[in-house]
Amino acid sequence: MILKPKHHFSRVFIFAMTMLVSLPVMAQGVLERIEIQGAQRIEKSTILSYIDLQPGDSVDRAALDSALKRLFATGLFADVALRQNEGTLTVDVQENPIINEIAFEGNEQIEDAELQGEIQMRQRQVFTRTKVQSDVSRLYQVYRRNGRFSVNIEPKVIKLDQNRVNLVFEITEGDVTKVESIRFVGNKKFDDDRLRSEISTKEDVWYRFLNSDDRYDPDRLEFDKELLRRFYLSQGYADFNLVNASAELSNERDRFFLTFTVDEGARYKVGKVDLSTELRNFDPEVLRDDINVQQGDWYNADYVTESVDRLTDALGDLQYAFADVRPNIERNRESKTVDISFNIGESPRVFVERINVNGNLRTLDKVVRREFLLVEGDPFNKSKLARSEQRIRNLDFFDTVNVSVEPGSAPDKTVINVDVTEKSTGEISIGAGFSTSDGPLADFRITERNLLGKGQNLTLATLVAGERSQVDLSFTEPHFLNRDLSAGMDLFHVERDFQDESSYDQRRTGAAVRMGYPLSERWRQNFRYRFERNEITDVDGSASRFIRDQEGTRDTSAFSQRLTYDNRDSIIFPTSGMLYWLDAEVAGLAGDAKYVSGKTGANYYYPILDNVIFNVLGEVGAIEGYGDEDVRINERFYLGGSTLRGFADGGVGPRDGNTDDSLGGNLFYRGSVETSFPIGLPEELGILGHVFSDFGTLYDLDETGSEIQDESSIRVSAGLGVSWRSPFGPVRVDVAMPLADEEFDEDEVLRFNFGTRF
């Protein structure tokens, strides 16, 4: 038996005919007995309750008609007939079958579980054609949301014994329905390419296989309407009107053609800008600097929204948690100006009454609460609330974090609600990649970032590369002794191949303990103690005598500190802000090494234009031995490769002129200036171009000798680079040429880095 999706009319017709044949013309009479026939699963008393008739009742055609309708309305019966013979009413029913099993066939792109979650019918429920039709419609919607408008869904019913059926949805998914073209009608000020860049739907091109922006989605089309409206309002077109947005499906049902018809209207400038308030004893002019629109500027609705947000934040910092800032816009069509008035509604000063944390099934409440810069009883501060929300997001324990504010038990109290959705924080990853410094590499890592829901971090990592192998085990408690004090320990074993640079191999094995705490929201202080055994092995027979003399084992016991300031907008891909660091280390409490070293530097990011980022970096460092100990080769600084592009790893600095081995140095400084920018490809590809210049030098050794080549002159390089945030990991290629170097330096024109995890 095959059910077609649209059989409602035929069912109504059958129902009407059934009533005609089931209700013979009869005179009004009194029921003496009611007989039920055909009932198997449904109790006779249940059927009697539906018809609402009993012996002794006086019945006519209207009463029987009403009883028949009630029985059909239950959805329990495929057919019902009422027959009367003198005083006996016979009710014949044919029960709807029970669903034994529901199956999906032909679905490859969408899993059974997802489809099952969209339909209403379930196993062991009563089967009805109406529910089947409804579920087929739901399944069509699921596939259309996934961009498959050529899908075909046929429900099939397989009859079984005992009035049971299997329901099978046979699905022909078809191809993804892409957007062939996007056109605009009525646009005079902006061309089609500019408007296409402002909406989220994109035309189908070969490189969009990595995302679904080129799939037609009715919900996305509605969003695009809003994006167009926002764009024109941000450009001053206050009369903009989107006349129509249509989507035409090709005859083959595999392509959509989108057309937006717009009426741009005139462009407006900002007229008067007023600021008023209903707050008692409050001068609104103190907030004038928070308004981002000025008289004479082109009208920009985004700036108006930003001004409202800034005014609201400023009022929140003044404890007016529920201040209502309303912008009133008045258009003057003759002068083509817009007068804007910001009115601040009355609101009392409020305090935090309670903080509620919801949705954290695994993570302890205190892990979330300790990220708050506010506690119960504090004056409400909207800026602190926003920063607290960001701190919770930075934990990376939750898929979603939503912080909302609602009135408390009194007008001067507020309640903060934190609604979170937890995500998996355990990770097992296998990585592979290649870099010019380490060669081919592979790594294996097991990490739990929220151990036992306490926010603790436990990591076991191994890495094997062409010139390096490493094993690390680390544990971090971010709030040691329930204070804002991080504590942790590390165990490590590292083997490095320095044969190309300095003709030796290095093996480091050791442990470290560390502790850190914030000095303020942006400043942080960290301390660390490590003890390691450092071995210089496999020294080549033709290596420099300065390296052969240092072959063997050396123990290092060192205390170090790191002071940082970080106000970057992102740790991974920063576009603004600065990172500053000050490192210092002293070795010699135990072990063989005795030295003092220090480094300080800063990395600054500044957005010049949209997607154009200027970055400048500077760093300087020094190391000095004390007592009778010199600084050894494994303790010195090295410069080149990623730290000074255009030069090989260890390519700059003191070198043995006889063997060409790099010896490292005790003093260095380096800097870099770089501009990152789009290169004209679609933004979603994540491809950027880079122009950079690096400069620096490395010099000074404890050893002396005529064969040592050591110059403190500055080295300079310049180059171009391309980076790609690929789905497989970050990829970057740099081409750099030295502009100022020494004869004994080693150059490196091309540098390539690629890495991924899967």
C-alpha cells in the first residue's frame, strides 16, 4: 500500500459516503441495546464513551451523525459504520493498525536519528494517514534546510499480522540545490558585486565546497533582506525599501536564481544631535563623548546603535542597570537630514542581589562564579558584567554562554542569570604537518581541560619530527587553594637534532613546577622552577672545538618569572591590542649551570582598515654567566628562521669560521613590521597576504679565538607571505630576501609551515 502525500480530499469524500451508507433513514426511537463489533485492542467501554449513547436514550439521525463524527475524530479507526435494527444499535469498527517499525531508506546525507527526531510518529503508536502526511511534510522541510530541493519522499506501508504495519520512508535525496546567480534590480548607487558582498548567501563557485553559503535556504534569504536593509541604512539611505526578494527554481530543480528588487531612496546627513534624560539630578552631557554620531556626517544607523550601546554601558558603570536609552529619528525629506535625539529613561541605582548559574550539569558552580568580576552585594557594573561573560567564554568549557539581567526583589536590586550549554572538554588528537625548522612531524595528544568539572587541565603530548622528538605531561590547577592562583607541574623529555646548524644532538629531560596570579585584569605574574638534565651528544668529529669541548651532561636548576600584559582581542588571530612580556631566569642554586638571563618585548596589533592589520614586534634579550661558569651552547640565544625571516635557523650570530657551525650568542635584539591584508579572494576562504620586514642581530660569546666570526651589525630582511586558514590547519608560505647581512650568515629565501589535527 502506497500513501500519497496529498489525499485529504479523497478521505473527506470517503468519510461523507460512509456516513450516507451507514445511516439509513430511520424514525426517532428509543435504544434498547448497543452492540460493538470489530474491536480488538480498544475496550468496548471506551468506544461507548466516545459515542455518548446508552440504552434508554432517544436517538435520531442527528444524534447518530454526531456519534459517528466523534468516533472518526479519535483517529483510532480506519472505518466506522452504525446500523440500527429496531431497538438495537450495532457499531462496526475497523481499528487503525499499530506501527511495528519505522525505517528510512535511501538517506545518505542525513542520519536516521536526525530524521526520526523530526517526525511525530513512533513505534507502538496508532497509524493514521494524517500523521503520515504531516511527517512527510516535516521531512521535506529538513532536506530543504540542507539545500536539497529535488528530494523525493515516498511513504510505504507494509502490512503485518495482528493488525500491525511497518512504515518505510523511501527517500531519493537528489543533489544539493545551489544558488546559480544573485541579481539586484533598482540599485544605482552600489553595483551588484558590492551588494552580493553584503549578504550571507553566495553564488555557486568551485572553491565553496568547504561551506554551505551557496545553498539556497529560505531562512537565510530572510536574513539577507535584513542585511541589505542594515547596509543601506549604514550608508545614509534612510528611505531604503526592499520591494521584493524572489527565489526561482530551475526546471531541473538543481539551481536557484535569486533576485532582489530595491528602492534606494535619497541619502541623508545627520542634522541635530540631542541628549536628554529623565534621571533625577543627572547631567546627560557627561555622556556626550559616548555618542558616535556628529552633525554633518552621513547618517549611519550602525553608529546610532553603537551610541545606544555605549550610553547603556556607561550608565551601567554608574549603577543604572536598567536605564532605557531610546533613539528618536526624525527625517527631514526636504533638507535630506536626520535629527537624532537620545532619551535616557528613568532608572534607580541597583546592586547585585543574586547570581544564578544554570545548565552546568558537569562543571561545578564555583568554576563559573570565580570568573565573575562581580559578587552578590556589589554595585552593578555593566562593563564588568560584559568582561565576566567573556572570561566565562574564554574557559572554552561551554558551547553557549548567555548572561542576562532581570529585576530583583526590590527596585534597587538586580539578578544575574548565567545560562550555559556544556560541551566536551576531552580531546584525543593525532597531528601531522611539515615545517622548514622541524621537517615532517606527527604528534599525539590527550587533553582534559575540565578535569572532574573542576576546571583543571591535564595533558599528555608526544611529538615526533624529522629533527625533534618530545614527550610532555602537564597538570594545571587554575584556582589553587580556592584562590585566583594557578599552580601546575610539567614533566618533559626532548631530543633535538642540531646537526645541520651546529653538528650535535641535544637531549633534555626534566620537571618543573609553576605558579601564577593576576596583578590586574590585564597584567599577570608567573613563576617557575625547573630542574633538567641536558646532554650534548653525537658531536660530529669535524665539529667546532667550542662544541666538542662542551660534549657531555650538564644539570640545570633554575628559577624564572614571566610578567605579561595582554589586551589583545583574540589570542589565536588578534587584530588589535598588545602583548607585552618580561622574562627573567636565574640558574645556580644547584646543578652545574650558573647564569642570569632576561628578555623583554612587545607585539602590537592595529587595524588600519577593514581586514587590514598592522603588526609591529620588538624584543631584546641577554644572558650572562657568573662565578667560574661560562654560558654553554645549549643556554645561549639563537636567531633566524621564524625569528628573523630571510635567514636560516641559527643563521645569524657568532659562527666558527673553520667549520661553519653556529655557536649561538649572549645578546640579541630583533624586530618585525608586518601588514596583513586580503588579496581579493572571498573572505570565507581565509586567505591573507602579508608584507613584512624583519631586523635584528645576535652577538657576544664567552669563548674567544681567531676562528670565531662575530659581528653586532644589524641584519635586515624584507619579504612577502601568504597564509591560509585551511580546514586542515593553518598554512603559511613566506618568501624573504636579506637586505643587510654578513658574509658568514646563512640565508633562507623560502619558509613553509603547515600543521593540522584530525
